[in-house]
Amino acid sequence: MKAKGNVRSTDTNIKGVEIRVSSGRGMTMTKACGLGKEMVANLDKVVANYKAVIAAERRADAQAEAAERRAAREAESFAALDALLDTL
């Protein structure tokens, strides 16, 4: 990729190894529009919504893990009760 810009005689390095160029065309910045513009305007709300979603997902995961642990304990209890009844 070639650099775009103008080279002046004062831009050259004395040792002749490097050449610096000033910025030229092709380096334009465009005004933000669309989704990016809105995200910048309400960044605090976006961050708060993200944190709320993460918290909700963590709660759901914790509830699912607790339900799995309860089911496993219940299954172990029934297995132990069945084993006890088989010995009687």
C-alpha cells in the first residue's frame, strides 16, 4: 500500500533512511450516523442495559444450576430410600 500525501524536502531524514509525509487526501473523517451515532449519544443507557442483561443471564444460570443440584439431591435421596426399603 502506498502512502498518500505530499513530500517536502524538509521531511527527509538527514541519514536518508526515513521519509515522513504530511497527511493528504484519503484520510477524511465522516460524521457519525446510523447506529453508531445513537450508541454514542446514549452510551450510559447502552452500558446499563448491557449490565442488566449480564446480571439477568447470571441469575438464570444460577437458578438453573440450583435446580440441577436439587434434582440430583432428590434422585440420590430416592435411591437411598429405595436401597433402605430393599434391605427391609
